[in-house]
Amino acid sequence: MEVIFGVIFHFIGGFASGSFYIPYKKVKGWAWESFWIVGGIFSWLIVPPLAAWLTVPHFGDIIAATDGKILLLTYFFGLLWGIGGLTYGLGVRYLGVSLGSTIILGLCSVFGALVPAVYYQFSPKAGKDSIGDLASSHWGQLVLLGIVICVIGIIICGRAGTLKERDLSKEGAVANENKDYRFGMGIFVAIVSGVLSACFAFGIDAGADMANAANAAWRATQHITDPTMNFLYKNNVTYIVILWGGLTTNFIWCMILNACNKTFGNYTDAKTPLLKNYIFSALAGTTWFLQFFFYGMGESKLGNGASSWILHMAFIILVANMWGLILKEWKGVSKKALTTLIVGIVVILLSVLLVGYGNNVKDKEVAKTAQLQVNK
């Protein structure tokens, strides 16, 4: 049942992440930077402490008692992730929900698995797997194979994007419906986003002391002795610090765009449906945060950060592409382009499942080793 609940929570989180951009499409008369930062204020500043207040007793005391270096490192990864989140929005804008999310999340899965392993190769840490560990173990080889397959899937999706661009250039009316579509710029920001979005997972790792403190307090108050039981909302306190970093990056950039594009007036422009714009932006921002809320719940049930991350990515890819079809982002393109996209998505999902399976094999090997040590 723990595993089933974990999968359900990850699906809800993936649905939130794959759907958050939809309310933004209802915003009228505002520049991208205006509705993005309004939504961001909700997802990075207002909702996270509210969620922590509702779920983690004395969360402020936990943050205050945390070592300054840990807070700074967690915040730093939040800054980098903020750039990834910023370019995620641009990637979806230029490539569409379907193609943009697929490429970005595929890259995020790859770098989320590789970057920590490379780092721990040169800076070993107990309990952390290096690239050498991956290359020399059966489960690690499965993970590396999954990463290679993921790269192939991303290339296939990129090919689908070039076919879409070619088809849209032949259909003026359809191209007007996709006026923001820019494949070259979209691919560039997608790569940046895919690399830096993985920093959210690093931020969770850097701020693990806060989550552990919340978990320990919960176990003590609930008199929990089972070592496999973890506090469902333990990561909510860590999210606050990570998302401060995300807010900093996005706020600075959006203010720069507001100044350059002379769009500060958007926030008070009576010619636009102001109330609806604020409501839809707030809804988008809140939905964005819910992905993290349910990700933390899923991870606490599955008890495996790497597998949880991969499963989360898979659900987001599925949901984002569902929305892409519903919103007719591939209207007017050839059957070949659409088929190429579907093949790319299937390949990426296959890679995600393979990486998840590799991490599952690792868990069984670790559990078996631990049991042998107990028997001895």
C-alpha cells in the first residue's frame, strides 16, 4: 500500500506540473514576464510557507536552527533551479506544452542522474553513488543505459520539432495560431532548463537536515519506532528555502523585462481583465507548487529519491503531451511529424522506466547486503 500511495502522489504531482501552464493561456493583454512573476509570487513566496504552516509544526524554528552554510547552499541550488524554471516557461512558450516539456524533462532526467554521480566521483560522500559506482555495478549499468536511451528519445523529439517547424511554415493560418513557436530559441532554452532544473533535487539533498529535523520531531511526537515510516510532509520546510532562490532569479529577470519592454503598466491596466488575469496567474502558480508538495509525499512513501524523481518526470511527460494534443498544438502538422513525436515520447518513457528499474535493483541489493550483515 505504501508503494501504491507513493505512485498516486507522484501522479498527482506530475499532473500538477504538466498542467500548471494551462491557466496562463487564459491571461489576456499581459506580457509574458508580467503573468509569470505574478504566478511565481504565489508558487515561490506565498504558498510554500502556507503549506509548511499547515503541515510542519514550528517550521520557522527548524529553519532558524539550521546551519547557515546549509541554508546558503540550499538557497544557491534554488537560484540555479530558478533559472531552470524561468527557461522552462520560455521553452514551453516557444516549443509548446507538448514538445517543450518532453525535451526539457528528458534532459532534466539525464542531468539529474549524471551530475550528482560525477560530482561524488571527485568528492566522495557516504551513501552517495559516483559515476564509477554506476559503471561497475549491474544496477548502475541499467541506469546508464537508460540515460543513453533518453538522449536518443530527446534527439527524436528534436527531429519532430524540426518537422513541425517545416510544416507550420507551409501553413500560414496555422502558424498564426502558433505565433510564439520558435524552434531554434526553444531548443536553446530547453537545454538550459533541462540542465538547471535538476538543481531542485540537489537543493533537497543540500537541505536534508531541515527535512530530517521535521521527520525526527514528527516521529517523537507520534511515538513512531518503525524506521521505515517517514513524515509525509517533511520536505515542505526545505522547499521554502529552495523556492526563495527560485523567486530571486525569476523576480530579477522579470523586472528587467518589465523595464525593457515597458510593461510595468500591465499590473494596473484597466483595459485588460485584471481580476481574471490575477486569478489565472495565481492558479497557475499554486498549481506549479503542488508538484513539489505531492512529490515530497510520494518520496516519503517510496523511500527512494532517485526512483521518485524518475517516476515524477514520467508522469509530467505524459500529462504535458496529453495537454499538447488537447490544445491542438500539433494541428496542421504532417502525420510524420506527429508520429515522430510519439516515438520520441515512448523512447523517453522507456528510458525513465529503465532508470527507475535500475534504482529498484539497487535498493534490493542494498537491502540484501544489510540483511546479510545482520545475520552475521
